[in-house]
Amino acid sequence: MLVATAAALALVAGPALAAVIGTAGSITYTSVSASLMDNEDIEIQTDCSAAKRITGVAFGTELLNLDPQALIMYAANAARIRVAASGNDTLTGYVMCTSAKVRYVTADKTHNGVATGKLKVRCPATRHLVGGGVDAGQRFIQSTYPFDSKDKGRKPDDGWKATTSGLQTATVEITAACSKVEPKYTKESVSLSPSVSSAVIPKCKGDTNLASVGARLSGPIQYASLNSMRPRDDDDAGSVPGDEVLVNMSNDGSNPDSEKLTGYAICID
């Protein structure tokens, strides 16, 4: 059920009861869907079972008409997914939950209107990054991804980083999910020419399963938009969407330059 508010935000009453898609290794995948009209905003609040901890929050669309504003875990087993629609579309929100122990580290920062804002948070030195998320308020998420702090290793296992844009000034919240479990990280990149929408599909390797997803845009973010980060099955023997992630971005036709899109898959046993 959708409940409209004075701010033209529709809220799926909740936390919404997510449908369990399946489990692979230590990761359980759930989803919940809602339909949007043009110029409508919607927020989904969903959760894992009490025995699980959220590592990843993602979203998919049918027509790429949705702009994300929140993809974040706001408690150990609860997540917030909020998007704005630039056309009629269907939102599917995904949550990835693990039975492993997870510690959450949070930070917030004011991002000024009209300007680009950046924010990051680090995991403790004794833990590895297994996921993360960001709530941009009424601004828009342009990048949300794992980062490496240029320590001895080159793995992006040190924390979570986000970039937002928008006309509004807002307090942006960011969360890193950290664990003693050691993940594997993969990434894929593509160059987006002006007026082009394209996707990358980073895949988990070996017997690991998708625990979280990320997307990074390198270039002037005022010209591009993040359209989808959808976990998928790669047509193996199962049907659980724990093998790869489809990350889609669009580059506006008014941009004189190409943009670089990088998608990330964070995978654990």
C-alpha cells in the first residue's frame, strides 16, 4: 500500500515485508517492488530476519526512469530505499543479508545545494569492508562504492565513499558494513559517450556470492545519473541473484565529454 504525504513522497507501509528470493552460502537475498508515476517519489523500508545482518542494498528499474536518493542500511537488519521518478516505472528494492557478524560504522556531512558533495567512512583496522550505503536526503546519489585508502594492499576494503548532487542542501548519511570475513572484490568499467546509457556487469568469482554492490562515476556528475544496481543470477544451476550485478548509468546529451562508469561486486562465501 502506498501512502502519499504532503511532500509528494509515497511510503510503502513498513518496514515492508520483503519476499525471500533465496540463499547462497551465507547470503540471503530479499526483494520488494512498487510502481511509480511520473514525478512521484517513493521510499521503501524493508528488513532481514533478526538472525541476519544487512551487507548490501540495491535497486532495479524496468525503464531506467528512477533516480536514487537513499540506498542504505539504517539498522543491523533494516534498510531504506528511496527514489524519484522522471517517468512511469517500477522499482524493485533488494537487500543482501548475511549470517556473519557485521559491525556498522556511520558518518554524516552537510552537502551544499548546487554543489557536488563527497563523504566517506572507514572500517576499523581489524575488519574488512563487506558493504555500505548512503542516504542523500533530497539530493541524488551519483556514486556509492568501496574504496582503498592506499595502504599496503590495493583491495577496496577500507571503507565506503559516496558522491551526491542536487539543488538542495542536505545532511548526507553514510554507512560502512565491516566484518572479519575477508571478501573478494571485482569491478568492471566502461566509457559513456554523450547521450549514451550503458551498463557493466562485475561478477563474483569461484564459490563466492554477492554481498554488496557499488557504482562510481568518474567525471562531472551534473551530466550523468545512476539508473540501476540490480543483483542477478548468471544462468547457472540455481536462480538466486548472487552471481553478478548489473550497474547502469546514463550520460546526458548536453555533456561535451565521455564519462567513466565503474561497477563493483563485493563477494563472500
